[in-house]
Amino acid sequence: MGQKALSFAWPVLAVLLAAGGWWLIRAPEAETPATYRAQMAARGATAPVADIAAAAQGSVYLVTIELPSGRRSPVGTAFVVARRDGTKVLATSALVADLFRRDLQANPDFNGGRMMAAQPKPPDYPALRVTGVEVHPAWDALGEAAPYWSAYGVALLLVDDPARLGPPLALARRTVLETLKAGDPVVLVGYVARDLPLGDLTRPVPSAEAGIVTALTGFDRTRGPDAANLLIQSSLEAADGAAGSPMLNAAGEVVGLFNDGDPSGLLYGQVRPRPADLLVSTGARGDLVAALLDGTAASDLPGIVAAWSTAGLDRRAAAPAPDQLVQLKARAGPDADIVMVAEREGALVAADPLFPGARAAWFDLDLPGPGLYLALARSETGARVGAVLQGPDGAIIEVGTVGALVSSCMVRSEGPASLRLGVVGDGGRVRVQLYRAARPGG
């Protein structure tokens, strides 16, 4: 299973400077949490996490490979959904489905093993055998041209006795999906690799995590019309084992299918830290699961392939700044002037307290006056990078995304201000540029 190239992302969160101080578009916090993940979890706490997890738990299954010896190896997560005729199936990541249709038969390590899906329902924790898969056709059609974590990576698992599956989770309506926005709380319920060794795999208990949506974009990591923004970028942890987990909104509805995580790494016991992924993870919006359930995914394929331009993605990966500056211009207005007001560079080093275990660097950015600002963090070595903007109180006010070569943040200010840009990545040197879009005379 080859890793597919990442491309840049475009999250936008608004910040307002007023009456001598920063007022953030979020509830005030008495004390800023110490780490990035703690801050993002605090923002997502507006969702009733415990209630959502309890309601969904019986419908979220642990997917394993069971060897003839009876030993089980975990490979990911799946959750119950229903077709139009009421038939129940399991939705999961295409990465999990690929293990069934490719590795299960071809890999001698499995030695006659079978894929099983176990429900966390005591006392017997029923497990059903996976008998087939349906993968979104665009996952195969786009192949290596598509980003590894994202492009149409949804699938269905068929089981030997579907009537025994738990209650199906409700998919959010299209109107809800198309109004999903940065800052909305989101809850993941699934099986995270680091928690699995603590329990009996025949008696699975899912984990739950709260976070926020950081952006909705297309799979090329640029924002388009609402209907086309099928990639959910979020602050949920990109942990092995979570691939295929449902992403739930505050009402407990499925808004997305989590795609970050490495099932093959989990299968072979290669759970490892993912420092550059601490900032942002990705998932496929619920529309794609609905298309598989409704049988419309195949008819959507010609339009998807026609719209997908590998050359366009390559150009953006090689020189992303022009596209992002075009978007800055579009948001600021046709009469806005765009100028670069600052440029910095430095090396990513280890042991940053906000991003434990990650390589990071901080840059002071002075905003000279009112306007819309774009901060670009570019890797000088071709490594992945992510970025966050931090306010004077230490709180993160804008989240960039992890991407190949570049990450970006946008912020609006009504006057002069001083911010810090934190850049996290795989190492090497980075260059930071701050652009300002302001109306003439502003």
C-alpha cells in the first residue's frame, strides 16, 4: 500500500482586534491550556463528548485479522450504517478495505486468516466475519495521484450476518454537511492503537476524543463551493488504528469518516509517533459514505476524474504561494493591495512545550495595521510542515494544516498587533513570509 503525496491545505479562522485587545471568536478561557492538543480539545468540549460516545459505542466495531490460532491483530475501525433498503453494513477507510481485498489473500503472514469485526457489547462481544468490501471507485481511479490520507478513501465492509450488526449511526443531512465550518466541535469514536494493548482484543472498548474542524476544502487542499469541500481537516489526533472511525457532530450525527492512521503499521506492531501530524488530521465528508450506500458513487466517477488534474496538483505542490495569494486577494476584495511585510527563516528544533516530542520553531510577526494577513511557512528541504498563530495570551487563534512544502494561516486585524507563528514539521529549515491585503489608504 503506497503512501500518496500530500498537498497543501487552506483553513481559515477569523480573529477580530477591538478596543485595545484581542477578542477571539470562541468562549473566553480562564487559563490557556499548556499544549496544542489540550487547547483544541478545550474548544471541542462544547460537544457532549461522553453522551455522544455512549450513544455511538454499540455501533463502532474493532476490525481485526484473526489467524487460525485464534490470535487477533487489530487493523482499524468501522461503524454501522444502513442502505436505503435497510440492509446494514460497516463503513470504514479504504485503507482497511485494501487489507481485505489485497493483503489477506496474498500475504503469507496471514496463513489462512480472516477479517473480523467485533462489537463492544458485553458479555459476549459478538464478532462477525467480513465477507466482502465495496470501495469508492475514485480511490482506485485516482491511484497515486491522490493524497494518501484523503482522496475518496471510504469503503463498506460486508459481513456474514448483517442482521446482527448494531444500530446504524445517522448520517448528517447534506444541508448540515455543507454548512460545517472551521471551529465546529467534532468527536471521534474509535480504536486507537496506543490504547489497544491495555485490553483484551476479544472485548474491545472504543476511545473517544473531542476536537474542532479547522477547515473544509476539496481534496486538492483548496476551498471551493460548499458542495465540493469534501475533505474535513480537524484537530483530532492522527493516531494509528483510528482509520475508519466516525466523526460526529454535537448532535451525534456522522459528518465524516476519519482517514488518518496506518492499518498496516498497526497490524505489524509498528505504532510510532507522528510529530508532523500533531496539528491537523483529515477525514472524508459524510457525503461520500452516503454515495456508496445510495449506489451513486459509480455514476459520480466520470465527473470526479474529469475534475481531477494531477498536473494542477503538482504545480501547487511545487509553487503554492500564487494560489494562496489569489485566495487572499479574493477574500480581501478586488481593490486591495497585497504586499509582503515580513520574512523570517530558521531551523525546526526538538522539545517544544506546546508540541511535545515534535520539531518546531517560533517566529514573531508584527502586524503593522488593519488588513487581512496571510502567513506562509515554507519548508526549505521539501519536508512536511504545519503552522499555528498564537495570540499574546498564549492561546492558538488560527490553525494551519500539515502539508508538503507549505502551510498557511490567515488572520484579520483592525489595527497593529504582535503575534507568534509556530511551525511544526519533520525537521530542516523553514522560511516564513507575512503578506498583508489592505485597501488603498488603509
